[in-house]
Amino acid sequence: MNSQLCPDILWVPLLGLLLLCIPAAHAAKCPQQCVCDQIQLAVTCVNKNLTDVPPTVDEITVKLDLRGNDIQELPTGAFRHTPYLTHLSLQRCNIRRVKEGAFRGLGRLVFLNLANNNIEILYQESFDGLSSLKQLMIDHNRVEEIQPGAFSQLGFLNLLSLTHNQLVYIPNLAFQGLQNIKLLRLSHNSLNYLDTEAFAGLFTLTRLSLDHNELQLPEVTRLDLSYNPMTYLGEEAVSMAKLTHLFLDHMSLQELVNTAVSKCPSLTHLDVSHNQLRVIQPFSEGPPKLARLNLAGNPIYCNCYLRPLREWAIQRKVKLLGTCRGPAHLAGENLDAVYPPELRCQSQEAMLKAEFEEATRIMAPPTKEPENRVKCPANCVCEVSTSTHHSSCENRGHTKVPRGFSPSTRLLDLRGNHFHYIPSNSFPGVAQVVSLHLQRCKIVEVEDGAFSGMKGLIYLYLSENDLTSLSPNAFKGLPQLTYLHLEKNRFTSFPTGAFKLVPGLLALHLENNTITKLEAGILNGAEGLRALYLTGNGISQVSPRALSQASDLDTLHLGGNKLKEVPTEALSKLGNLRDLRLSGNSIRWVGPNAFQPLERSLKELYLDNMGLEKNSLAGLGPGLRSLFLEGNQLEEVPDLHPLTSLEVINLANNPLMCDCPLLPLRMWIEKVNLKVRATCANPPELKGRRVKDVHVFKSCPGGESLPFAPTVTSKLAKVPKPTKPKPKPLSGPWQVKKLKAKSKLRRSPNKNQAAAKKRVTKRQTMA
Ligand SMILES: *[C@@H]1O[C@H](CO)[C@@H](O)[C@H](O)[C@H]1NC(C)=O
Ligand SMILES: *[C@@H]1O[C@H](CO)[C@@H](O)[C@H](O)[C@H]1NC(C)=O
């Protein structure tokens, strides 16, 4: 297989590769130098020396990989031809300048990588329009200036990475607008000054990396450098007059020089827990006020070398936290509980030997591991390089979730195995996995905390298993989970309560289960949900309060169920619903005001193949863009004139009665330039003729102005009028993201402002 069909963009579900043999439904254009995957809607043009963004990329592309070209400058609107992009890779493109509005129109983009270019300035409008963006990588450029407001439109950004640039200082409010930022990486710059409000407004930030800069930080009192991969902290490494709390935990420190913090006269708390420290010397030169030293989780060896520290701690009343790792008779003892005389060394030789044995036992795996060897469990294939981080054990007959994947794995594919159940904590050490595939694994149960620790997981595929229920703690510890696939399982009722611990969930797939009713409160705890897919269940009842929590819901698919009427009451709280699908239910009659609650929001409405006999469109607003009514029993069609934004309509396969009552439809067809697909079924002599082509309406009162219908010959000669295409029925993440992005695109400005206001007021009230 051509390797370029497997772009290293990590999010490509491998399923796509299986599907490649199915002929694509859509004949897309493909730029000459590129490889186009029409199933994944991915276009790859890597290392081609292209000097421009190829203009002929197909509009429906969602992933565009342009790494290794020579683009130099990204002009305004550079991607306006590909509005559905969700992933864009632009590494190594010699880009010097990103002009204002370069990404305008990419309201669905989720990942943007601009690493390894020569960008110097981030302009105020460089990132305009990226209202759905979650990750922005600008590492290894020459950024020296961030203009005010550069990030102001990135209200959904979680990760901003600006490492290895030339930033010297961070002005006030530089990151304003990043209302959802979690990780901000500024390591390896030349920062020597942070304005007092440099990080103001970043209420959601959980990690800030500032290592490898030149900071003095005179005013800072708490500094958190946790989880940085630093191994050594040298003399006077931190020198900050007002610092009281310093967090250096979860790093890789193997040595902490005893003067490392001696220039921090105010320091009271030092946390060096969870590092690789074995021995620590007393901080005899200060800091004088130190009261707590946290050494938990280090392999501290409690022998004579630790005695100075212990004596110093007793004398200076410094509380030591942590336990001894060895020797055997002291293992597990609290550091604060061992007395200096117990900290002995045997003969030097004996001690070295004991220590060596201890060290090989405890330390061997982490230190002896050759760095370049990819960790991979038996009977799996792992491809981990600088650009690819996929591990796969697909269809290998595993009965237990394999362990020992490389910690840098991003895509983990375990589909088609025989796990039967997923025990707690089944995925240790793979916190960077973004996409986890567990389709077709015969899973009947997911234990509490099965995925805990998977902090980066965004996509979870549990489709085609045998799940009937889910515990409330099944998805514990997945802060980023956004897309959850549970289609084709055996749920007979909605797994209420299982989503409380998944605050970031936007899209939930439950198609093709056998759920029979939607009861009140099913979405408790999933208030942020944007898209709910319930096509192909057996739903016959929807409680009026079933969906009342999900006021952000944008997409609701209820096709192929057993509904007898439109669940208007349940829809009444969904003021943001844009896409509603009821196809294939047996709803014979749609009453007046059935869609009234959705008047302002609804854009796409599917009422096809329902046996519909009477349809009232009252309550459908001028915002509706697509209306599907094909395959029903309609003899008449209500007046469509109020639907002034309609772009797609389908009236095919209805027994239309071509007589004066249908005149409003005929008049409407004359006025709009749309393909309507309306044909007469009656009277018998007009059967099969297009409504547009029959003369009968000209003799109806009010129909005089209609033109003579073209004869068959002239119809053939006529140039067909352009029609707007029906949106292609795509499934999978593209569809989800598209819908999600759409809603954000339209609602974000006000919503973000409102949310920001809310936060500010909340903080003020708290303060
Ligand atoms: C790109 O340019 C380099 C240097 O001019 C050349 O060596 C390489 O063959 C070119 N690659 C392509 C795909 O044209
Ligand atoms: C549901 O089942 C139908 C019929 O087998 C199939 O066409 C459709 O793709 C399925 N949808 C999902 C999301 O599994």
C-alpha cells in the first residue's frame, strides 16, 4: 500500500484503510502532486516543493497535509476553498509570514501545526476564524512578537505550543481570549520578562511550561514547573525573591544541588516529589524559611548519606515527606520517622553492593532502556517515529489488553480482539493516546476506571461490542474525551449516568442499539453534548424532559426508530438544534407547530420515508436550509414561500395531486432556482410528469402568470439550471466535527463573551 495513504496525522482511524477497497461515492479532484484518500477525505502533498497551497484541493477535504513545501507566505484566505478542514499540517514549509485572515473560513479546523517554519510575528488577525481550533503548534519558529489579540478568536483552544522561538517578553494579556486553554508551552525561548498580567484571564490553564528561558520573575510567589522533563537542577537555578512555593514534582530530577534554591529567601514549600532522587544534601545555605520538603515518590536510600539531611531537618524543623525505598529493613518507613543513628552504612563495600542490588532491582527498567527502541507488546505492531505514533494489535486474538506500549503512542488500535471485558486501569503509561479503537472486541463490560490515566484521549471507539449497560465510573479519568462511539452494541435502555465524568463530551454515537425509550434526565451530566446519534434503535417514547439538559445540542438523529409523532415537547428546550433527523419513523401526520420550538435554530430537517400524509410546516422559520420529504404519502405540499433560505428540498416519491390546491408549490418552484424532484401521481393522465412541466396550473385562479411549460423537445434543448447539491451523506468524525464546528462558528462570539462574562463575575463573587 502506498505509504502516503497513511498520513501521519494521528487521527485517521485505521478503519479507513480497510475501506479503501470500497469505491468512493464521490469523484473528487486531486491536485497533481498530491495523494488523495477519498474515504478519509484526506489530501497529502508532502515534500513537493509546492510554493502555494494547491488551489484544486477538493472542497470536502477534512485533512490536508502540506508538510515539507516551500510556501513562504500564507496569504489572506489561503484555505477558503476547503472550508471543511479539521486537520491542517504545515510543518517545514519555509513560512515566514502568516497574513491576517490566512485561515479565515476554517471554522471547523481542530488541529493546526505550523512547527519548523520561520514565522517571526503573530499578527492580530493571523488566526482569525479558527473558532473550533483545539491545538495550535508553532514550535521551532522565530516568533519574537505576539501582537495583542493574536489569539483572541481561539476560544476553544486547549493547547498552545510556542517552544523553541525567540520570545523575549510576554506583554499583558498576550493570551487574551484563550478561554479553554489547558496547556501553554513556552519552553526554550529567551524570555526574561513577563508583564504582571501576562497570563491574566487564563482561568482554565493547568500547565504552563517556562523552562529554558531567562526569567528572573521578581514578583512571583508560586511557581509550578511540574511535569517538565528536567533531570538536573544546578546551583542557584531558581532565584526569585518573593517565591514561597516551588513545585518541581513529576519531573525527571536525578540530582538537586543543595544551593539550587538558595536564592529564594522566602521559600517555605519545596515539592520535588516523584522524581529520581536517591540522596539529597541539606540546604544549609538556605532558604532559611523552608518548612516543608516533599520527597515522596523518589527512590530515597536511607543510609549514612542521608543522615546530614535528616539532622538538618530536625534542627531546622523542616518537615520531610516521603518514605525510604531501601535498605530492606527501612523500606517504606517515613523519612520523618527515621532517627539519624539508624541511617548507617555498612562497610563501604557491603553498602555499595547492597545499593547496587537495590538499584538494579528498582531502577533497571527506567534507566537501562535504550532510548530509541520502540516499546511494543508481543503480537503487536508499533510505528513510533518523530511523526508517527501508532500502535496496533488489530485482529490478533488477544484476550487481555496488551501492556507496554510506548508512552508516546497517540493512536492505539486494538479492534477485533476478544477482551470480553475491560478491567480497571487497563491502559497504564499511555497518557498521550488520542484515539483508542476497541471495536469488535466482544466487550460485555467496562469496569470502573478502565481508561483512567488516558488524559489525552479524545476519540474512543467501543462500537460493535456486546455492551448492555455502563457504570457511572466507566469513563472516569478521561478529561478530554470528546467523541464517544457506542453504536452497534446491545443497549436496550439509554446508558444514563455514564457520562457524568466526561465533561468534554460533544458527540455521542448510539446508533443501531435497541433502545426503546428516552426517559427524563437521560443526559444528566452530559449537558455540554452537541451531537446525539440514535438512528436505528427501537425508540417509541420520548419523555418531554428527556433532553431538557442538553441545551447546546446541535444535532439529533432519531431516524429509523418507532416514533409515531414528532416529540415536540422534548425538543422544546433545544434552542440550538440545527440538524434534526426523523427519517423512517412512522409519523403520518405532522401537526401545526410541531417544530415551533426550533423555529430560530433549525437548518436541516429530515422527514423522509415516514408514510407522511399531512405535513404542516408552520413553525419552520426562514433559517431552514434543507428539507427532505421524499418517500412519503403527500398529495399536497404546504406553502414553502416562508422558507426563504431553502437550498435543498426533496419531494420525490410522493403521490402529488396535480391540481389547483398544489398551485402554491408550482408558483414557488417558478420563483426559486432549486431542483425540487416533484412529480405528479394524479390525475392519471399526468402521472410521472414533473410538476414544473404540466399546464394544469395555468388555468387555476392566480396561476395565469405562469409561463407555458416547455415541451419535451424544448426541455431537452434547454440548458439545465444550476442546482445546489444535496450535502453528501458522510458519516464518522467528519460529520460530527462538521456539525460541531458549524454550531461553534455561528454561536461562538456571543457565547464566548457570555461565558467570559460569567467567569469574570463568578471570580469576582468568589473574591
Ligand atoms: C525539491 O527541491 C530540492 C532542492 O531544489 C530538490 O533536490 C528536490 O528534488 C525537489 N523535490 C521535488 C519533489 O521536486
Ligand atoms: C446501522 O445499521 C445500518 C443497517 O445495517 C447501517 O447501514 C448503518 O451504517 C449502521 N450505522 C452505524 C452508525 O453503525
